[in-house]
Amino acid sequence: MMSPFVPRSLTGALLIATWSLVAIAAETERVAVHSGASEDYTARKFTKEGPQIETYVFAEGKFFGGEGRDTTMRATTFTDIANVLAHDLANQEYLPAPNQETADLLIIVHWGTTLPGAIDPFLEYQLNDLTNEFFEEQAASEGLPDLGKLSEIETLNRTYQMSVEQAIAESSKLLGYQEALAKERHRVTVSGMTEAENTLRAELLEERYFIIMMAWENQGLLRKEAPKLLWSTRFSMRAPGKNFTIALPALSRVASNYFGRKTNGIVRGRTHLGKGNVEYGELEILGTEPTEPRPSK
């Protein structure tokens, strides 16, 4: 089991006095979720009587700034994110603890955007221009193809494809797509790639807002026992044309159905963007600021 990240600040005692959420007719978007949990934990948490109450404190994880120009992403504080997540955690009977000493769970939260920018856009443009130029010259000539230019195209294409696969691999780790991709790659089709794999790859090659929640058994951590990850949920949506302010509540709303549970691969749910009318009560933050956390892989 991997060790948890050293939190930059612990956020406890999220004392929310009043919550009211009014669903509004608005633009909708699909949220993709991958969640994992130990069977023992899920059986203990979700009984025939319903979800059992557990308490938690938040720990601030890593912020992945991405390469987009969304100013709301950098303006959103960890407290803003904690407020939204706390509302939806309560739907599954996860309640904020007054302090870390009494909490059942330590929930570390990472957030940000994926980096399709790993693919050099200039390389793609160069490849397209060179390929178009090659075929135009061929159409206008009855001679042999320009083998030098053809070789250059092949070299550029290999470099481009390598950058595509690297971008897919990096985003896949962040969003929890590895298992789903591996499963689809073992399916044989006439085209060589299933429709599901095409969808997964397309999602991984676009900029996506994401949040990662990792729930560790807190009392064991306090006793200096081996860290025990009880559940983790990774959820995302496409970022182009949106801002993080309206994406955050939608992300949390869909993902809350899977907090503490295991999904079968990637599941998706559609919901409206934004939070509607939400009123927060008093928020108290208890915390320390030791060292910079490290992302999970």
C-alpha cells in the first residue's frame, strides 16, 4: 500500500449550518468516474440499514494547474472545493470531524486539469502541412514520389504518435482509466480499435477538469501503523468551453454516488453545470502546513 501524501494543510470541522440546493435547468455535461474501495470497507459502510456514519478531516493534496487560461481554476481555493465536497459527502453519511484526533478518515484531495498540452501542436501542424504538400505534389506530377519528403513525414508521424501515447498514459493515470483501456485493447475488432477505446482515448486527449479523493484510515495513521487506503474516487469532465466554478459542483454531484464504493471500470453520469442556489453556514478550518504533497500514481 502506498503511503499517503503529507498534507499541506488539514481542513477539519467543516461546520456547515445551512444547505439548500435548487436544481436548475441549465447546460449539462457528462462526468466520468472511477472509484475503488476494499470489499470489507464497503460491506461495513453500506449495510441493509443504509450508509453508516463516519467522520473525516480533509487534507489538501496537489493542484495540477494545467495549461488552460481558465482564471477561475486558479482562483478557486481548497476551502471552496472542501465546501462543495462536504455537501455531497454528507449524502453518504460522511460527516466532518471536530479535529483530526477523532476522525475516522483522512481524505486527501487533489484537483486540476489534465495536460493534453504534452502533444506539441506545432508538430501536428507541421505533419499535416507536410503531408498535404506531399500529396499535392504527387497529384501534379507523374513521376516517382519524393522519397526524402516521404521519409520526413514518416519520422514526424512516429514522433507525433509517441507524444499522443505519452499524453494518454499520463492522463490515464490521473483519471483512473488504465484498467478500462487495457480491457478494450484486448478486444479484437475489424478496425483494430473498439468504439469504447476510441471514446476513452478521445477523452484522455482533451483537457479535463478532475478531482481525486483518497480516503485513508485515520486512526491507524495516528497510531503510526502502515497506511491503509480504504477508498479512492477519481472524477472528471471535459474543460473546453467551461470554467471550474460551474464544473466543480457538477463533478461532485455525480461522483458522490460512488464515494466509498467500487465502480466497474469507468462510469458516466450527466448532470447540469453549476450549483444552483447553495447557502453555506459558518466554516471553520483547523490546519497545519508542513511539506509539499506528492501526487499518486
